Amino acid sequence: MPQMVWMARPDGFVEYFSRRWYEYTGVGPETLGEGWSQVLHPDDFARTVDRWNASIASGQGYDIDYRLRRGRDGEYRWFLGRALPHRDPHTGQILRWFGTCTDIHDQKMAEEALRLAKEQSDRDSRAKDEFLSVLSHELRTPLSAILGWVQLLEMGVLDDAESRDAVRTIKQQAKVQSQLIEDLLEVSRIINGKFTMRHEPVPLTDVIERTLETVAPSAADKNIMIDRGRWDSRLLVEGDPQRIGQLAWNLLTNAVKFTPNGGRITVSIDGDDTHARITVADTGKGIDTEHLQRIFEHFNQADSTATRAQGGLGLGLSIVRHIVRMHGGSIEARSAGVDRGSEFVVTLPRLKTVASPPAPSNARRLGPDALGGLSILVVDDEESARVVAEASLTKFGATVLTASSANEALHILANGTGIDVVISDIGMPVVSGFELVRSIRASVPPVSGIPAIALTAFASIDDQTRALDAGFNAHVAKPLDAPELVRQVLGVLGR
């Protein structure tokens, strides 16, 4: 029989095991009587013995699953143990117990795998629901502020100072929403293996300086002091300056977010012969020990409840970790505990070449005639996007023509209207911006040499690379930042 068969006396003393029992357990007759318990798994011993004694006392059938040790390798496998009493037909007295042990290990493992899979599925479902709830909240929050101020502006009930505040808030909240979307896209690229980066010498202080300038207004709003600690301007690393700026921006904005009004953030850049370090320390909220272990996971936040004090999707630090790893480095989070501040240390392989002194800033003050005398063609299938771009460029002195499709743009260019720069969306129906710029480059001079800028919501570094490979001279991400667009126009014209 495939089962192991056994028989016991009415008092439970086992007096017989079949050959399969001895083959499986690897033990001899010493398992007769009560010796069989020596091959039971220790965790199953007490309940198995208790159940067997209960059956002997009540005369009821014995039915239990337990693990028995296999003699040849010591593995414990699950068995279903069953026994029924054989009674005297006249007196009903138990004469003997007949029992079997059936191997159910594979079935048990399958059931366990199914149970674990269901638990994981339930956890994933809860996590998805929680994330969608947080995502909805985080996207609606800036949108609510934007729509609220826009309605007040439309009603004309704001004075000049209030109108300026409204515009500043709308701009700020639009940037917040844009960053949320970009973080989601970045995590999608990481998960799908489409996260790319360039490799070139990067002076760390240059990148961090630019990032500090970007973060400074947010810190000033909370009266947070940003100090420089150790500052080695000679440090070079190999990597992508945009990605390193991205990780620095995430660390600094995180520090600003979790540091209370009047707090302090210290940024240091130092290193040794083989490594460069970026350290961002703050006097903020701090991190409890339990959360410190999970802080770099996707969608992870110390507080995901509806009453949490800080917003965000919990993506920034997971993106930072991935960028650091792509550069062959490491990142460590430190905190003495809640309300005792935090410190993040990024360590990257160092290049031996000494960084040259930072180049003078080419930032310029853009006046209303910065684009005076220029003729610019704006191509976008969305009317609102064309109107905003046209209004922005016109305010800086440009003459602006618009086209709602790539074919219309090519028709305008073919008529020789003296266009100096083409600014085009990428995602357009029928003919994309990529195809448009390729057609421009394939044309005859002077059309073939007209500088072209991609102004698009396809804003990743991969999208930038694709745009430049297609023939664009520059890439500007939507939502439109008018001064940045003007600077790019001047840049592609060499001004």
C-alpha cells in the first residue's frame, strides 16, 4: 500500500508498523509502543500525542496532520494520520486500532503557497488602494489651489497684491503637480528597465550649486537656513549631471519639507582618494528606527494616514537610491530618532581629474525685448498650448506664427516667411514632432538649418535624447516656463 500502515492495542500501544514505515523513518522496532513519537516534528509533538490520547479515551476516530522525519535526509514531510477502532461485534469493546499515515506533503505545500499568494495579493490590493487614495489626494491638492485662485482671478475680486500672490501660488502648485507626475514616470522607467543616463565628468559643486539655487526660495518661505559644511570644489565623478542634480534636488526638497520653520539644513561635499560624498543633514522631523529600514522603498512613507502632516507619494528617495546605484555608489540614511533630525550620505566613485573652477554664470536678465526682431513658429495641436506659448514669446518681443499640425508648419516654412526658430510639440496626431523636425532637416537651405526646440510633455531624459537624435537643437519640458523657453531660444541662436 502507498500508505504506512500501523496497528495498536486498545490502550494505544503500537504493536505493528508496515515495511514502508521502517523504510521511510530509517528506524527499527524501537518505534513500537510509544517510540513513534521520536520521529515527530517537535512543533507537532504535543498536539499529536494529545489528539491520540483523546481518541483512545473516547473511542472516536483519530484524524490529524503532522510532520514525520525522513530517515535518509532528515527532512520533515507532512502526513495525514488516521485510525479507526475495530470493535467486538457483540460487546462493542475496542479490540484493536487500525491506522495509516498518508504523505500529503506536496498538497500541503501547494495549499501553503496558495495561502501565501492570497495574503500577498490582499496586501498588494490594500497597498494599491492606499496608493491610489494618496495619489488622488496629492494630485487634487495642487489642482484645488490652482482652480480656486483662477476662479478668484476670473471674478476680478482680488487687489493687485492678492493677484500677485494668486499667480505665485498657481505657478508653485503647477510645479508641484508636474513633479508628482515626473516621479511616477521615473519609477515606471526604473521598474521597466528603461532608466537611462549619460556618462561624463561631473563637477559635483557645480551641480549642487544649481540645485541649491532652485531650492532656496522654498527654504526661505519657511525661514530655513541652508549652510555649507565641508566644501571641496575639486571633486569630480563620472555620471549624468542631470541625474545627480535630480538626486540632490530630491534630498534637499525632502529636507526642506520635513524641517520646521526656522530650522537648519547643512550641505557638505567632501571625499577621499577614491570616493566623493554628498551629505545633506537637517534639524527636522527625524526618522524612527523601524521606518529607517524601509525608507528607500517605492511608495514608502512614515505616515500614510489621512492625518499625515506632509504630502508626497513616497517616491523621491527610491528614485535617489536607483540613481546612486546606477552611478556605482551607495546611500545611507541616519537619524537619532523622531524630532532629532536626519542625515543622508551619498557616496560615489571619484574621478582623479581635478575639476576646473566653475564657469561664470551665463544667466541674464530677460527684458521685454529679449526676442526683439525674431520670428518664431509655434507648432502644437492643442489650441491652449499655442495661445500660451504665443503670448509668452510675444511678451519678450518676438513675432509669433502658429500652426496646429506638422503639415501646416511645413507649408508655412515652404512659403519662406523668414522663420528664425521653430518650437514644436512632439505628441501630435498624424505627423509627430519627430517627423516634423526630420522633414525640416531633410529640406533645402535655409529651411533645413532653422533651429528647432521641442516643447513637450514627454519630459524624461530618454525623451530629451530622442528629441536631440531626431534633429531638435534643444528640449524644453511642459508645463511651459516662459523665461526658460526664452533662454533656450537665445541659446539655439547662439545669443
